[in-house]
Amino acid sequence: LSSIFEEMGGAPPSLVFDNLKPVVTKVLKDHDRKFNDVFTRFKMHYRFQAIFCNPGKGNEKGNVEVDVGYVRRNALPSTPPGDDLGALNDKLSRFSRNDRNRLHYSKGKLISNLHQEDRKRLLKLPVQEFEPVTTTLVSVRNKYGEIKVGDHLYTIPGGSPRQELLVKVWWD
């Protein structure tokens, strides 16, 4: 989403989401949601309102699914390579910019003109870039300087047993 916001030149005032597990840790009563920490910080960083579909109501996001199908058919005619996310994002970005030069299917205006109208309503991007990390406090486990982060063991050169370290974990 950060890349998309950069591409658009701002953040939308509100975004509609499905109840995706990387974001919503629990669906609560009265349409409330419990978010994971990274999404909470992300939402606050960009200052947008998050709106969520009702659980099990796929019909609420049908228009999005149609648009996803359009991009798959027209921008990704073959299976995209799975190992270079940057190259895939660049390809989709170029497709998106070029695709704005057609008429919108129902409004009869160029998508590029509609895009310029929408940009006027975007929230200004924060000066500081968002860092999508989680932090955790870990202790060196043994005389070999091993720490455990998630399911993985790492060796810390010079680490002493019971020494505490603050670890940043990136999504990738």
C-alpha cells in the first residue's frame, strides 16, 4: 500500500478492506475489528479510515474482484515470476499509468482525468517513510550466543547468556 500511495501522490481518506488475516486479528461486535500492531501503526501513519466488509459477504467487494480480473487478464497474461516483487510492481505500475488513457466504462471520461480529480482529495503523504516492522525483546539462550526469533535460531557473535536484545523483524 505504501508503494501505491507513493504512485498516487497521496493516501485516500478511506480504504475498504476484506477481513484479511494479516490485518484483522479478530472480528468484534458492532463491526469493530482488532488489528495487528503493524497495521494499526500503518493506518495511523497515513491517517486513513479503514472500512471492512462484513464477514462472509463476498458480494460487498464484487467490483474490486472485477477490477482484479481485468488487471490479471491485461497486465499479467502469463504467470508472473515469483521471485522479483520489485519487477512485478514496476510492470503493474507501468500498466496502470498506460491504462489511464482509456475511457471509463460507465462515466465516459478518460480515466486519467478522473484520476486527477481523485488526487485532489488525497491526504498528504507523511515526510517520514513508514517502517513495516515488528519489534520483540529476546534473550540470548546459551553460551553459543543463540537467540530465537519466531521459529528460527540466529547466532549473535559475542552474545552472552541472558543478554537481552531488541530485534526488528521486517515482513520480507
